[in-house]
Amino acid sequence: EVRMLMVGDVLQMIVHKKPEGGGLSAVGGNSAYTYYKPGCVEYADLENKFVNEDIPQLMKVLNIENDPLPLLWTGDFIPRDGDEPGTTAYVVGEFNCSCVGISKFQAVCGGEKTL
């Protein structure tokens, strides 16, 4: 899963959550977390499309283009094989503004992990 952590319409952090132990789900803190700053090369295309194209388009379709976005929210994406061999595409898994976890805290929950 790739999480775009947003404050309003500003991207704050990109979090790649990869399940540990060969699992299929990155939910629940049993994941390896890698943190990226906005503008990172690894997610430049996804960031540009999400922030500059998808959000404005969704706001227009929902007729909320003049309203503020939530203070703290995320767009979570699931990677899939891209249309071209060797590429990755992303599908929205969810938009969340009701129960946003701060990933740097989630990264140390459970087991022997601590702050």
C-alpha cells in the first residue's frame, strides 16, 4: 500500500507499507514502513497525478471545489501490474479522514518495536 498523507490540499508524506512475513495486507502495524518526502523520484508520477489531477477532478465532480479539504486525511493506493511490462499502476484503496493513523507511530506498534 502507498499512503499519501495530506493536510488540506498539501502532501506531507508518502508512506510505503509492505506486509511483513509474506502477508497480503499492510493493515494493523505488522508491516515494514518506508517514508518518502513529497517530490521523491520513486512516487513522482503518482504524486503529480493525485495532487494535481485527481483531487481537483474529484472535487469538481462532487461539487466541492470551493470547499476546504479535511485538515488531516489520506489517499491510500494499492499497487498493481501496469499495462506495460515492468511498470506499476495504482488503484485507490480508500480515502480516509475519520480514522487517520500517523504512520510513524504505527510503524512501532506491536511486538518488540518501540519508539
